[in-house]
Amino acid sequence: MEEEKRALLCSSIEASPEELVASILPDDREIHHPSGDLQVGLVLASSLSAADKGIIWRILADAMKEMYEGSSFGWNPTKKKRELFHKLARFILVRTRESAEVVAFTSFRFEEEDGFAVVYCYELHVSPNFHRCGLGRKLARMLFDICRQRRLDKVMLTVFKANTIAIRFYENIGFVLDPSSPEYGSTLPADDGDDSWEDEGGGHVNEECDYMILSKAAIPSSYY
Ligand SMILES: CC(C)(COP(=O)(O)OP(=O)(O)OC[C@H]1O[C@@H](n2cnc3c(N)ncnc32)[C@H](O)[C@@H]1OP(=O)(O)O)[C@@H](O)C(=O)NCCC(=O)NCCS
């Protein structure tokens, strides 16, 4: 990784939550929702209250436990909690203004991946009652805003192939298969022009791997 990029990555790792929240578009910090106004905040994992950690864990476990159990990763709550609340993890939290309860969140870390300076999205979750209102899109855009403002290369994430809703969501907001993804290359479009990531019998995906790595580069033309 070139020196300048490394310096940008280091300064991002050291940036305070206040500095990072300034990267998020003001329009996205107050969210109007049919069930009441929502507020956005950014914190380090180490600053989360026990109550917030409990809600975050419940939202994640409710959505993902079964998927992990059916995957090669298996479901290991202790290991997952260690990763989720890692000291370098940062959280963008969306709370109701009324009760201050967390209803959506994303967690991310600044990392080097294959020579790229990236915002790695470890989690992105919206409580079921708030699905399909654009909250997921807004959270993803905040990660992308931070990535662009810090002049890093891309936002990356890992998704289970079985999580077809999440794949459709990420596809819709401009994520593509990352070159570091295990099946990259074997998913190149066939002659029929089908460039879908999902296996619909066309045999494009590598059956041995149950996850894929997606990314969105921080170049102006890919901004959504
Ligand atoms: C994936 C997830 C974060 C999407 O959040 P959301 O706030 O409901 O999504 P948005 O309303 O921002 O949707 C943006 C676009 O994604 C696509 N999308 C979202 N949910 C979809 C669904 N259930 N079916 C099909 N497309 C969907 C749509 O194209 C949508 O645009 P549209 O509403 O204009 O059609 C949410 O379903 C979730 O929390 N799932 C459980 C946790 C999870 O799987 N997280 C990802 C782990 S990698």
C-alpha cells in the first residue's frame, strides 16, 4: 500500500467519532419515519452501554442465528460477540427519538485488505418493523460517505449466499462482487448475458463456499 494511502488509513483508525460523524450527510442524521422521528449517532464499541449492546445483539441474533447455524461458520455466540464488540469496531446507531431504542445499526472497521484501504462493514441490520423504509440504504450510504470523505478505496462486506434478501439489497445499492471473493472469476457472466450472483441452475457459483465478498469503490461515478 502506498504511503499516502497508509497515512489516510491510520488517520481514519485514530479519528474520533465526532470527526467521523461530520462525514455523514446532514440530511441523513435526522430521519423522518412513519412511526416517529429517528436519530443517528456514531460510537466506538467501547462506548456502547450494556443496554445498547443487548439490543444490538438481539437484533443480530434474531436475523442471523439460523443462517449461521446452516453455514460453514456455525453459530458461536461467544466468538461472534467478541468480533462484534471488538475495540476497533465502530457503530452507527439509529434510535427512535421517543424511546432512544436502537432500531437499526451498522458496525465497521477501517482495515487494509489486499493492499486496499477499506471501510469493512461487519454488520448492517434493520429491525423487522422498520424494513423497506430506506433505513438500510441510508446506513450503507453513511459508510460510503465516510469512505469517500476519508479518501479510502472502498466499502467491503461479507454476505452469506443464502441471504438472498441482503444480496438483492446490496446489488440494488451498487455493490459488486469483490475480486477477493472466493468465487470471483467463476461467476463471470456466461454467454447468455446473465450476470446475476445468484445460482439459478446456471452453475455460476462455487458450491464449496457459502459466502461472498462484495464491495463498492469510492469513485465519484459509483455514488448513488
Ligand atoms: C438487508 C436489510 C439491511 C435491508 O434493509 P432495509 O432498510 O429493509 O432496506 P431498504 O428499505 O433500504 O431497501 C433498499 C433496497 O434494497 C432492496 N431490498 C430490501 N429489502 C428487500 C426485500 N425484502 N426483498 C427484495 N428487495 C429488497 C430493494 O431493492 C430496496 O429498494 P426499494 O425498497 O426501493 O425497492 C434488512 O433486510 C435486514 O436488516 N436484514 C437482516 C439482516 C441482514 O441480513 N443484514 C445483512 C447482513 S450482510
